[in-house]
Amino acid sequence: MLIQFNEISPCGNCYEVREVEGLASQHDFMVNGPLDAQCTLKRKGDNKVEVQCRLKASLSLVCDRCLVSYDAAVDTELQIVLETASSDSSYLGELECSCQDLDCVMLDEPVVDLDDILRQQLYLALPLKRICSDQCRGICPQCGVNLNSAGCNCANEKQGLPFAILAKLKNKNTIKK
């Protein structure tokens, strides 16, 4: 959803977003059901817009340990300021950065791409390590069985280990001494 700066009121425009364009083609997650985003855009001058959103969604992620899909809920808020370069901005202003500038995103055109902002926020809400539960045991590195649902005897077999031959050589050397 593209919104021009001149279409935004200084008092604020409210938008409800139920679908974000381009999320179906994402490989990192899938959205389960409708997205719920409540966004307010307020114009703060000719070249500045403040965006406040509350985003709720149910995502389907793949566990990093056992490779099984699981559901994760996202409930996050964001507040950013979008700004276009004005004609009175000077070179010295680009060298200095205040605390207010850190929450400001510079745009080439006076257009708010609400879909892109919400897509980025969903990526920021993803956990760094995607684990289905704290007790997840993962998969066996030998046979590939999911250790959460079945057991295996690979841990008891030591002959398949890459350093098993070195262990045998070490045992021979200690016996000869």
C-alpha cells in the first residue's frame, strides 16, 4: 500500500491492514491466517511523516534443531519517522546525528510503502534461534531421526565416529608402553 505524503493529514490517518503484498513468496516463514496491523500516519511538516503501528500475526516457522514446523505468535509495536531530503538541508547536518535522527528513515520520494514497513517489522520480530520448544532434542546427526519422537542407537555406536581410528591407535600405543 503506497501512500503519498500529501494524502496524510496532520491530525493523522488510520489504516487497518489485513494482508501484506509479497509475504506469500517469503521462504523464512509463512503467515497463518490474516495479519492484523493497526497503523496511524501523521504528517509532521512538508517532508516528514510519523508512522505508529501495532502488528499481530501468527507465523509458521521451521525449528532449527528438529526441522519441524511450529506456530509462533507475533505481537509488536513500531514507531518510525519517514523523511525526505528538504532543500534547506545542509552538508553539515549530514555529519551530525542526534538521538532523534536515529529513529528517522530517509526516503528518496515522499511516499510511504506500508507493505514494506510491515514486512520488515515481521522479519525483525522473528527469533534469532527458531526452536519449537526448550526441550527440543533435535535430529540425530548419524541417522537423521527426530529425537523428539523416536530414539536411536547411534549414540552407542562409536565405530562410525571420525576419530575412532585415532582412539584405537592411542589404545595400542598405551598398551605397548
